[in-house]
Amino acid sequence: MLDADYYARLGLGSVFEKVMNGERLSIEDGRKLFACEDINALGALAHHARTRLHGDSTYYVLNRHVNYTNVCVNACLFCAYQKEEDEQEGAFRLSVDEIVAKLDPKDGLPYDEVHIVGGCHPKLPLSFFEEAIIRIKETYPGIIVKAFTAVEIAHFAELENISTQEVLGRLKAAGLEAMPGGGAEIFAPEVREKICPRKATGDEWLNVAREAHNLGITSNCTMLFGHLELIDDRLDHLDKLRRLQDETNGFSCFIPLPFLTENSMLELPEERKGKHTGLDKLRTIAVSRLMLDNIPHIKAYWVMLGVKLAQAALHFGADDLDGTIVEEKIGHDAGAQSDQAMTIPQLEEMIVRSGFNPVRRNSFFKPVKVEQEA
Ligand code: V47
Ligand code: SF4
């Protein structure tokens, strides 16, 4: 498949050379990749880049997601999860005790990671989150707390009338070690204004990520795609992440999130309604792998992609599936058809059946020894 003449006939001769030599691709190269008519040729290039980094390893994590509230002041148009206020039907808000109780592994193995995110609640003070982290670490000392998107950090700073840097410092002192990548959506201001006008801007998101990295808190990054954005908006988004990574080297993993449309207020133009293809999702994952030459991992998040497409994505540049999850609300409220949870044996089987070698990892992508079935 990796035949230089064939790529030259596809108009990708110089892109092929750059990928083979490990050189950085330009935005124009990215445009050519998105326009490439042979999806398998694109996949093979991304697979080459992924194999050079990770061989046949595919990562997963024994984790649990905890969403502490769905009440959120931002009301992003794409979000099916958000409620306006505590009193609204379907709204919820967990106490610190309830958060800690959710992490009881019952009869299974203790979790390696807890992923905590929620809506930007109008009243919850920063002290609530500090207490939650301290109590989690006291109760489950081995767990890594990966919590709060850059958008939540910006919201806490606004509520408390302090800087985002101070919020990050206080949460780090409480035990925060890593941050998930949500809230990035799409940085292009004219699209962001249409899909999430009240949310922190793209520049604010990037600045909080920069501050977190400078404090030694690693983070992930995401891109929400398949809504109103153009191909150039996707490439601009990837370029901004790549530039920040050149500066800080603090991103562990990139997660492309396809927009799920159920229960969403966001009206798509007629020509886009119901038209988002699996091939576009694979194409975007592959281009991400090739453009983001300085971000080590690309996640095929099985919850949003579905198990089968996530397996295919492992051949289009992705090397991570995320984890056991246990309970998921954001994607499922928007119509995700996947299950709520996966066990370690299920994740390992999914990886082996796709032709890869499963590696259980922690939040920093360090391998964790598998002791027994969960
Ligand atoms: O920021 C919200 C997205 C994100 C929809 O860092 C939607 O390891 C699709 O960021 N259709 C939260 N997407 C999820 C997230 C995440 C998930 C798993 C792992 C990690 C990680 C991060 O979900 C939000 C938003 O971009 N989202 N609504 C929707 N209707
Ligand atoms: Fe709030 Fe996040 Fe939903 Fe936006 S995507 S409304 S910030 S919960």
C-alpha cells in the first residue's frame, strides 16, 4: 500500500515523502489529505505514523466517569445533557459523599483513573471541588484524578473572582493530576459563536491548557466535528493545538468527537442533516494523526464512535480506546448507541480482534499490570 508512485498519482507525492521522513505537514497538506479520494491510502499513511510511535500497542484504562451535575450556565446549542437550573426536571447535582461512593469498585479492581466533569453550575464553589478531590484521594490513594475541562476552570475563576492560574494551583494542591480535553469544541470564532456562544473562547481554552501544563498538570484535547465547521476550521483547530504543544508538551492525547445530534438544539443545514458518514469520522481521525505529529496519542472514544467504528479507527491512526467508563451521560443523552460500560476482558478482546496488542495504561499512558478480571 505504501507505494510512492501511487501517492504521487493521488496528488500526495510530497505529503507521502514528508510522512516517511517524519517531517511536519502544512495546513495545505492537511487540505490535500481531507480531499484524498482513496480513504484506504489515507488510512495507510496514518497507520504508518501510528505504528512508528506505538507499534501494535493499543491502550485502554480502567476508569470511571463521574458527572457531578448537568446544570450549566453555558447552554451550548449542541449539548443534549445541559439543564438550566437545579429545579428543572432531570437536573441533578451530586454531593461529595455521592461522588466518593461512586468510586467504590465493589467486587472489582480499584480504578486507575477517575474522570470528573460537569456542567458550569452557577453556585458550586471551588471549595466543593477541592473537598471532593481530597476525599477521593484519602479514600482511594491509588486513583489518579483527571478532572475539569479548561471551560470549567474558566468558570470557577469567574465565580470566585480569581485567576484561572489560582484555580489550577488550588486544585493541584488538593490532588488534581491531569485534565480531560473537553470544551475545546472548535476554536474558529465564527463557528464557536454559533454553537456555544456563552462558553470560554478558543483562546481562553488554550490559555488555561497552557497554564495547566506550566504547573505540571498534563491534559488532553478534543475537537467536536461534523456540525457547522468547514474543513479549514478543523485544520485551524489542529494547528492551534500543535502550536501549543510545541510550546508546552503538556498534551497526552487528542480525541476527535463526532457531533451526535439527538436531543440537540443545534439546527444543521439541510445538506448536512443525518449526513455525517463513518468515512468522514475515519478520515478526520487519520488526518489528526498525521497533522498532530507532536501529540503522542489519538483516542478512538468508543462511547461516541460506537465499538465497531472505534475498532476500525485503530487502523486509521488511533492507538487508544479510553476505558471501562462505567457510567456515561454526555454522549448517551445525545443518542450514543454504545453501552455504558466495558469490562477489561471486553476491551482486550475488542483490541485483539482488531489485530493489536492490548496495553492497560494509567492517565499518563504508563503501562499498568493486569492482575485479574474486572
Ligand atoms: O466537551 C457534548 C462533547 C465533550 C456532544 O479527555 C458532544 O480523555 C458529541 O471531552 N455530540 C465531553 N459530543 C467529552 C470529552 C471526553 C470524553 C472522553 C475522554 C476525554 C478525555 C474527554 O463532549 C464536550 C463536548 O465537546 N459533546 N455534546 C454531542 N451532542
Ligand atoms: Fe455546559 Fe458542557 Fe453542555 Fe456546554 S457542553 S452546555 S459547557 S455541559
